[in-house]
Amino acid sequence: MSKLNRNIVANYVGVGVTALMAVVVVPMYLGILGAEAYGLVGFFMAFRAMAGMLDLGLSTVVSREVSKRLASGIEQNSVGRLVRTIEVAYWVIGSLSGGALLIWAYFVGHSWFQLSEISADTVVTSASVFAVTMMVTWPIALYRGVLRALERQVDHNVILVLASILRGFGAVAVLFFIEKSVVAFLLWNLLIGVLEVAVMAVTSWNCLKCASSTHDRRIDYAEFKGIWQFLSGVSCITLLGVVVSQCDTLLISNLLALEMLGYYTVAATLAASLGRLTGPIITAVFPQLTASYARGDTIALAKLFQKYSSLVGLVVAPIGIALAFFSNDILIVWTRSTEAALYGHDALSLLTLGYLFYAMAHLDSNLLLAVGQTKFLLIYGVVSSIVYLPVIYLATTIWGISGAASCWLLLNVVSFIILSIFRNAKILKTHLSVIMLFGNMRFVLAGSMLFGLSRLVGMLVNAGPTASLGIAAIGGGAYLLWCFPQYRLIQDGIKNSPSRLPL
């Protein structure tokens, strides 16, 4: 098995365990804490992603720079200095942001939420614990970027799996046997976060020592000069992306009852699993895209993109379409809560379709980052933010969580179309066949027909939730029988062609 395929398998194991943990423990959290308290947890998780703008894109930059320098051999001796310098920047940013969040905790607890079951003091305490967690776990993204660049995803995923198991089952044990409160839940997450960042730091530096020919780890702020242009572009893109992707949760937390945020968080957690499905592929492929571009091998770059773009479509299409068609049944079986299904199934269907198109466009955006094309992503991010933010505010005000989810779907459909056109016209050019422009739509259309038919059969026989999911599984089997041969033909075409796919 090649290193790339081994890394993809390792990433899927890590993502699979993490997703399985969410499937198992989220209904427990919802049942023990209640919708309002779990809505508070969902708000903190969204805010954590929102605060990721302070990362300034450093993790992406370090991943690209380490891959490029090790692949080309140019400035290889500077790798240790680069990572050490960015590491110091991470700890400084984490400390400052954590201090600011401690001040922010008081404001959130007393004036932001519409509370009915939990007290403002509990919210303040919870926010304070969350702020400390943010402070001490901030550099995890850096160490993840280093391991990603070194193609050491096996090491990363061993840590991820262990941390996920301890975090998930440990939190359930704490809630059952010690204290059934959101504060206890967050304190346990703080403890696991400290352990995780320590192990990640040691592992990253050990792997870097093996990959680089130098042991120079001194701080050198001159390293920022060579990467400043790319860093500034990635920083702005990261800022815009986080604001756009997390504004729905922030708006819902302020405009609607906290209970509705709890139902929305449950739906968003399940829908976001599509991103986890493509993450292992993109994480493994990104360093090789960067290395191919650094060597000037445009044919290898194009073939690598085409190969794994079709794999992304094959993987995410059936799961995304199935979640969209069977959202009500899935929520009932998963959460065992008719309220969660009643209030959340429309949002789940819309969010899932949005994440489906997001997943298919994700490799396009990473291709642009690998070749250093940040200008287009920045311009598109600015324009889409200007349009998206007022639209989602109005939609959430009028239609609630379904309105917010609809905006997420519309945004990602547009992004998928625009990024596909730009990638074909400006990056891969003659190395990409016309049929690959929207090639993944064949998998989406096939999934829509088969799972739509499965849903119709379930309605005609008046099947219950469990029986409906059984029918959906049959539709999934039919999808594989239909689409996998097509996928194999695409892969054979890429392998046998020196520069482009046959039309």
C-alpha cells in the first residue's frame, strides 16, 4: 500500500471513530443535559470555530511550506526555525485570545441568551472554563499541520482516536457519576485537551526531527518575510470562511430560543459528518498537490486531482442524499426524541445538501491553496460574505433554523459551481477534460434517483423509521452496483492517459 493510500486509510479510521463517538454520545448528552444546556455546548463549539480566525491561517501555511521545502530541497534547513517561530506565535495568540474570552464570558452569561432552565451564573462559569480550554489547546492546529505536511497521518490519528474515546466516554461517565451539569462536561473537555496538545507537540517535533536534516529550532522572525504574502491571503480567507460558516449558529443563539439552537446543533453535527468523510482524502492529498506544484509537474498535479476528486464524489454523494431524504427517520432512530425530529429534520436535510456541495468543492479550494492562488479565493470570500450575511439574518428571522439551513445550501451550490469553473479554466487547463468540470454530479444524480425511489417505496408501504432506514440501505446497495463501475472507468482513464481524461 502506498504512503498516500495508507494515510487516507488512517485518516478514515480517525474520522470514523470520531464520527462514531458523536453518534453514540450526542444523544446521551442531549438526554442528560437537556436541549437548552446542549444548545449552550453547541454555541461554544461554534464560537471555537469562529475564534479560529485568530489562527490567521498559520496551520495551512506551515503545512504548505514544510511540504514545499522538503520536496524541493530548497531551504530545507529552515524548516525547524519556521515551525518554532510559528509555534511561539500560536502560544501568544492563544494566551491573548483566552484572556479576552475570560472577559467576554461575563457579557455572554448575562445578556446574550434567552434562558429558561439554566442560570446566567452557570453560563458565565461555563464560558470561563471554555475560555481556558481555548487558551491551552490553541496550538493543536499547528501540530496537526506539521504532521499533515510530513504525511504522518497515522501518528496523528492514533492521538485523535485516543483523545476522542477519552473525551466522549469520559464525559458521559462524569455526567452520570459525578455531576450532571454543563460545567462538569466542559471541565472534562479541558483536561483531555491539555493531554492532547502535549502529546501532539512531542510527536510533531519528533517526526520533524526524522524528516529534516537539521536540528535548528531557534526562533527566527525573518521566516515570516518569505511567507508573508501567502500568509496574509490565507489569513483573510480563513477569517471570511469562519465567519460565513459559523454565523448561522451565532444568529440562532441570539434570535431564537436556546432550545432551538440545541436542535439545530444536533442536525448540524450529523450533517457536518460529510466534511469528515472528505477530510481524510484532502488531508492526505494536499501535501502531494503542493509537492507536485513545487516540482513543476503539472501533469502529475492534474492526474492526482482528478483521481481523488472522483473518489470524493463517489463517497459523499450517497450518504449526503440518504441523510437528506431520510432525515426525519434518522433523527428519530438516532436521538430517540420526537421533538428533535419534528424541529430539526428540515434543517438536517438542507444542511446535509449544503455540506454535500461543500465537500465536493473542498478539494478545489485546497488545490488553489496548494498552488498559491489565494487572490481569487479572497475576492470570492469578500463578495459572498457581503451577500450572505444579510440574507441569512433575514432568513433566520423569518423562517427560523430552516431559513438558516437554506442559506447554507444556496451558498455551497454557488461555491461549487464557481470554484469548478475557475479550477478548470485557470489551474488545470488542458490537463482536465470537459467531462470532469462537473463530473461528480453524475454521482449526485444517481443517488437522488435511487434514494428518492427508496423514499417513495417507504411512503407507499407506510414504513416506520427503522423499516425506512432498511429500505434506504437497499438503495445504498443499488447505488454501489450502479456507480462503482463508473468510478473504476474514470480511474482507468486517468491511469492510462499521460495528460488528460478521454472525453
